[in-house]
Amino acid sequence: GQANEAFRNLMAFEVGRARALFQEGLKLVRLVERDLQVDLRLFTLGGLKVLDAIEAQGYDVLSRRPALSRWQKGRMALGALVSLKLGLGRAGP
């Protein structure tokens, strides 16, 4: 299918809602057990990156699936591990 203006507007609204929820979720990282922090941080940051990808393609998720590159995934994983090692998860996002 093709994304018309109404669909793009709906997606923009939903991306905004989802972004707010993911950002609130980042606050949970410091509240969970240390062994869950990396997973929770990766899930949340991955979700935010996918939302960025949706925005970057003009909210058209019908003609092309938003995806993260291996580089982006690796960078997120490294960042989450480093923040855990430095204790940044306990201090907040």
C-alpha cells in the first residue's frame, strides 16, 4: 500500500505517543536489578531508534519497513554495556 497524508499524520501522532512512553521507560532502568538493566536499556533505545527511522522516512511504513543497521545495533549494545559498567543505569538515563 501507499501512505497518504492522513496515514502519515496518524503515524506522526503515534510515533509521538510511543516516543513519550519509551522516554518514560528509560527512567525504569535505574530501578531494576543490575542484570536486567542492559536488556531494558537496549529495548528502550532500540524502540527510540526505530521511531527515528520512521520519522526519517516521512512516516511511510507501508512501502518500506523501518530498520536499524548493524552499526546502529552494535553502537547501542556497546553504549548500554558501557553505561552499566560505569554505573550510569543507577544514576538515570
